[in-house]
Amino acid sequence: MAPTLSTRGLAGTAPFLRDGSYPRIRDLEELARTLFRGFARRAPGRAFTLEAFVEALPRSPSRALFAARDLNRERRGVDAFVRAGCTTCHTFPAFTNLGQHPLGALFPDRAADLGADTSIDVPSLIGVDPDGPFFTDGRATSLEEVLREHNHQNRHGNTADLEDAEIADLVHFLETL
């Protein structure tokens, strides 16, 4: 029996599943609806959203990237990640707690603009694009901007207590995920 392929880093490598019966990622929604008896809640366009997500996953990194890694800096970044409390929502090893948060609670100063009753999933930080944009409205263009300019109330980690070098190491760590 052939092993099940991972979709991580393999965008565009159809067909999917062991028997190759699903030519597109969005076709897997049928599998969830029939075999796994549906979803907990309705989400129009879920199949296309799933496909867009998988297609956005980064390709497998090259060996040259790993050869140039600064492990000491990454360790300092992990320490800053933990110290800032980022693990409350972005829990190891998937870097998400699979929770949902109301936009009004995350961004109280912009709740009226964002739809205060709307909830969003806590995204995994694995494969986060360092070039952004970030947040549901794309207002942050870099990871550093997320942590410095759009985190006044420390709802995306308690970064106010971090030194500049710690934030730089934290950003570096996030870029390696």
C-alpha cells in the first residue's frame, strides 16, 4: 500500500489520497461531507478556501536555506516567543490552538470596522509569509509591524516587555517556521 502524501510543500501535486481518486484539493470536501458526516458548521465556499490555503503553502525549502541557519538566533527567538506568551494561542507543535476569537476582542479599537461579532480561527504560524500582508484586513505588511505597530494592547503576544533585539530574534524565528 502506498503511503498517504502530505499536502505540505506539495501544492499542485494531484491526485490526492492513496487511490488518487481526488484530482483537486477542493474535491476533498466531498470526503468530509460523506465519509466523515459533514462539518460542525456551515461555511460557504469552504472547498475553494481549502484549495487556496493548500496552494499558498510554501514549497519544500532548499538545502541551502538549512545550511545558512543561525540556530542560536532561532533559539533566542523561541525564548522570546515563549516569554511574550505567544504560545497561549500559537501552541507547539502546530503553532495554533485551533481556537476561534471574536475580532472585536482581538482588535477592540477597530471592532466596528471589522465586524465585532465575526470570529476568526487562530492561524498556524508554520509557513507564515514574512512579506505579509497580515490580519484579516491586510493592514500590517511585515511581521515586525504586527508585533510593534499593531499590538498596542498586547493581544498578539506581550511584546511590550521585549527588547528590540528580542523582537528581531522573534521575527527571525517566525520566518524559519
